[in-house]
Amino acid sequence: MINYFTVLLSAFVVIMYVYLILVRKTILIKSVKRKLIYMLVIGFSLLILLLTLVTEQTFDQRIRGFLSVLLVLSFLLDTKGLSDDRLILGPFDKNGILYQDVDKIALLIKKKEIRLNYLKNGRRGPMMKFSIPLEDLLAFFSERLNEDTEISILVDEGE
């Protein structure tokens, strides 16, 4: 017998995956994630899956275990980056930051990585990391930012 809350959790997982996939499709340039996050999420998912399969449970509890694995794996779909008209700071950031609201963008170039930070109304936003060529990123911004938006480029020659 499947519990009402299991059905509700199943609906939540399906709706969340649809939403995360739709948000992921709107992002044109995705921010880079650390490899450690992938390993932790996959490791934790495998642990939950192993515990779900090994322990004695009812059918309902086993379904909840598999849904828990899917919930943890959804962190792999968590994306932030640059969409056509705004900076997307997280998957549940429905509004993002419009390019027209950005006052200044600072780019720090480190080895094969570009770290982006922005200022909006004098406040600094969260940093994002990208692994695309600088020329492509500047061409992307030249089509979308206001003409008076300042772009600062810093090169880190250390390390």
C-alpha cells in the first residue's frame, strides 16, 4: 500500500526535475562547478541507494528511498550561469539579475578559468566561474549589457 505522502513526494520530485531541466535549458553559458561537489553528491546518493536496497523495508519505504536518491541527485542539475537576458544565480532564482541592472562587471582570469563578479546598485553579487574563452564571454556581454556598464579585466599571473 502506497502512502499519500509517498505520492506527494513523487509528484514533487517529478515537478522539480521538470523545472530544473527547463531552467538548465534557458542558460546559454553555464557556470563551472567544483569536482568535489559531483563526488559528494554521487557518493551520498550511492550510500542512500545501498541502504535502501540492503535494509528490510516495506514497498512504500523502498519507494521513498529511491525518491530520496533522486532528490539528492537533483543537486547535479543545479545550474547557474548566463541566460539570454539575465544572470541566473541559482536554479530557484526565478528572476535573476537583468543585464540592464548591472553597473559593473569584474572578470578575473586564472589559468583556464574566468571568475565573474558584478555590481548592482553598489552591491557586489556572488562570484561565478566559467571555462570559456575570454573573447566569447566579452562578445556575449557586448550584445547584452548597457553601453555605460564598465567591464574590468584582471589577470592573475600567480600560481
